[in-house]
Amino acid sequence: MENINTKNNNKTKEIVLYIIFGVLTTLMNWIIYALLANIFSFSILVCNAISWAGAVAFAFVTNKIWVFESRSWNIRTVIQESIAFLASRAMTGIIEIFGVPLLSLTGFDNIFYGIAEKMHLSFQLFYTKGIYSKAALAVIVIILNYVFSKLLVFREKKEIL
């Protein structure tokens, strides 16, 4: 019985930490995106690609150390985890990098600009091109990233005697 409770507590802790660091990763992604879009006026595609790369680097470190508690710093293990992490994030990155401009082109964001205006929200982030498309796709990407990290990247390794 104690073993089941320990597993449940560990699972809960993992999910809570994934959500916390996922929110921080997402905030980092959006802040970089907004800065690049609003200060430098880069295209949606460039802003998305750069903000994605910064968020992936942050996510790898936080997921390895705190979320999935992969304690090995053996160079071979770190390289294997890094490659698997980057490959899985590349798959979801494609969804985000190309999905945001495509969804934005459909006029998806225009719906929310009107809502923000009616709510008298004046903060520039609410009017950043592509930001609502980015938020919508973030939900899908976060779920997929957890599944990939749990099943492919930081899975429990079997001890070989």
C-alpha cells in the first residue's frame, strides 16, 4: 500500500512541477516572442523560431533536473536525453512554428483583438500579432511535450546487472 501511495505522490509531484515549469517556459517563450515582435518588428515566423529555441533550452534543463529527476550527468546519458528531447520538441516545434502563422492568417487572432478592445485592455501584449494563435497552439504543444518527455526522453531506465 505504501508503495502505491509513494508512486501516486511522485506522479502528482511530477505533474505539478511540469505545470509550474511549463508555465515558466511558456512565459519565457511569449516574452521573447513579444519583445522580438514589438521592439524589433521581426516576422511572426522569426519571432516564433527564436522564442521556441530559447524556451526549449530552458525546458530541457528544468525537466531534467526537477520534473523528471534524471540524475545522471554522464556525458552519454546527457547526449542521449538531449537528442531525444530536441527531436521530440522539434516535432511539436514544427506545429508551433508553422501553426501560429497559419492560424493567424485565418483571422483567428482578430476575434480576440475585438474582445480585448471591448474589455479595454491596453497592454501591448494583447495586440501583438499572432499572440492568440500562439496561445491556442500552446495548449496542444504542452500536452504533447509532456507525453514525449515522459515516454521517450526521461523514462525510467532499467538497471542492467
